[in-house]
Amino acid sequence: MTNYVPSHVFASITTRSNNQQSNTQGILPPQRDNMFSNLQNPTENYSNKTIPMDRTDRLIKVTAVGEVSLPPDRCRVTVKVHSTKDNVQDVKNSIQRRLDYILQTFQNHGVKETDIQVHKSMRRLESMYDMTTEVIVVFLDFHKCQTACNLLVEKLDETVSVGMPEFYHAGTTLETLRQQASLLAVHNAKQKAQEMAKFVHQAVGKPICIQEEESKEWEGQIEGVAEVETHPTVQQRISQATVTVSCRVNVTFELKPKVKTKSAS
């Protein structure tokens, strides 16, 4: 009987270091790591490389100016009555007769009592009494103002002096004028943006930001030029009192692709 000899198997197991194990199990190569991070944060990669069509960073920014002018809507006239008498009652009566005629003339031309102011002053000049009365009237109708003043000059003597009309705007009128200039500037900005977008086959969406950059106003026809006349006519006075308001705005709109409508078959 032969002797039994068992077979021997020799094997070698190499133990990896902790660094190698962690690299195998948890840490990917640099290329794969970057790819994985991009998959985990697709928004970041998307925003860096691709711009969606509906993003609000598709904008169009325009600057526009709105300018409006308005002639004066008010007219103020001062009428002075002067008299000097040696008796105080005589001077009062002399002033009152002329004053009654003046007030009646203004009322006949549609002037309200609230638009008339009367100021009286009296002083002594040695043995004489000197009295002056001022009537300040506000007209809303320039034609009636001119007609009434011409009538006073025609009917009364040299003791009555009629001043030249002073043209101006009511406070509420100026405020409305400023608002109109701002709205016109925004309207012009929208039209400008629409024309620009149409040129590149786009459409203007809703406004994102509206900013007023500058607002100016001046009297006269030309900014910064004062019309100085020694004896200006009525029309020149109206021109000098005409107020112009200019407003400049910056407006940002959304920019959208133009939607093509399908034609009916």
C-alpha cells in the first residue's frame, strides 16, 4: 500500500492600507467626482452653460424723455385808485365811487367775489388826506380780463391806474403737468422698447423696473434763455409764463420671443 501524501496549496493575501480602502470605497477619481457633482447640482451647471428662454435675465433697458408745455391758466391784475382831499370824508367818497364802479365792472365780466381783494390805506400830507385803494383781481379768462381792463381805462380818469396782467399757473395745474411729463416719458420708453424688440424679432413683456433719472422745468420757450423785454406785450408775457416740464426715465422690460400664430387651414 502506497503512502498518502496530501496536497498543499500556498496563497498570499496582501492587506491594503486604510488610504487605499477609503479610496476604493468612497473617493472617485477626479473626473468621476466632477461628473457626480454636476448630476447632484444640475441647476448650477445649467445656469452656467444654458440660458432658458423664460429667464428674467432676458431684459431690454431703454431711456426715454417726456416733455410737456402749458401756457398760464391764471391772470392777476392790480387796479389802483388814488385821491387827495382836504377833508377825510371827501377823500373817502371820491375813492368809494370809483371803487364801486370797478367792482361792478369785474362782476359783470364773471369774476367771483372770492377772486377779488381790496386794500385801503390813508395818510396825512400836511393838511391834506391822501388815500390809495388797491384792487387785486384774478381772472381765469384772459379775454375777459383784457376787455374789463380796457373798459376801466376808457371810463375812468387818471386817478385810476390799471396795471399790466401777470400770468401764472395754479399750484394744482403744475403738479398735474409734472405727472403728465412722467407718464409721457414711460409711454415713450415702452414704444421705444417695442420698436427695438420688433427689429430683432422679439416681444416686450411686463416692466421690471422704472426709474426717474431727471426732472426739469422752466419758464419761457427755451430752457435757460430768459426773454427780457422792457415793455413786453400781452402775448410775450404769456410766452414768458409758459411752463415746460421735462422728465427722463430708465425702464427695464422683459424680453420674450415673439409667438408665431398658426394660420387657420
